[in-house]
Amino acid sequence: MGNASVTGTDFHSLQLHTVASTTSTPATHRSVSSYASSKITEFVLSPGTQVSFFADFNGSALTTLPKGNALQEHAQTQANFSLQAYVQNSQTGFASKRIGVAASNGKLGDSPPATMSASERVWITFDNDSAFSSNLKLDISLVSLARTYDAGPLQASPVPEPATTAMLLAGLAMVTGAVRRRRAVRGK
């Protein structure tokens, strides 16, 4: 399951939501991701001015498998916040911030379920030091990812015991002998 949404009537009320989840049914590997983003493509910054953008990130990741389960889970949420500046159609600046949170039930099958969460304010500031107006492009994206994979031992094909092999060979010898006797009786 994965879903994503972008809500808000303007930049100040913009909210991004993502959810990614895998079921804990046995599988070699399951992965699902969800992505939501918003872009402000035209924002003009006058010469000699500064602008700052900020966003509040609240993320959580949860693994739900119980102790002793052969499946392993990993969940993460990550936010990206980038600002590109263009003066006379040439890129003059770039700033990027990334924040994330991840949880995993560990590398061992007996690891307990894990929950991790983070809340942080991230911001980007840009100074227009040029003599020209600058066009800014602001990108905000949020990604959630969940993975489940089977960490249990591979099932080996059974190797027959020596006694079983001996019984098989004895049975084949008896069948071969019976076929030879029938051929000998028919030939007379």
C-alpha cells in the first residue's frame, strides 16, 4: 500500500502527506514507496534582498514484526527542501536541506519491533547579491519507503538417508528380476 497527498490553499498552509506499508505475509522481498511534492516555480527576489523559507518536518517510521519472525522490516520517511536561484536565465545559486527518520527491526530475526520519530524545522535562506532580480524555484518533497524481506534460512532439499537409498535399490532389483522372469516364461 502506498499513498501520497498534497494539501493546502497557499504556500503557508501547504501540507505534504505520504504513507508506505508492506504486509507481513511471507515473501522474498516486498517494497513500496510513496512520494508527494510541491513546487513554487516563479518567485522574484529583488537585487540586494534576502528570502528565507522554512518547513516543519514531523516524520515517524515503525516496524511491526514480532520477535523471532524470519521477516525483516525497514521503514523510512525523508523530506527534501531545495531552492534554486536564476539570474538572467543562468543558475546562480542552489541550496538543499534533507531530513529523515528510519526504523528497522534489525539484522537478526529476534530483534524487537522498532519505532523512530523526528520533528525538526528546516530552512533555506538565499541572498540576492547581484544587480539583477533573481527568479527562485522552491521544491519541497516528502518520500516514505517500506521494505520487508525474508531473512530466514533457505529451505534445503532433503537428502535421503542411506537406508532409504538401499530400499529403493532393492525394490528396483526386485522389479528387474520379475520382468526378466516374465520374459523368460514368454520366450518358452
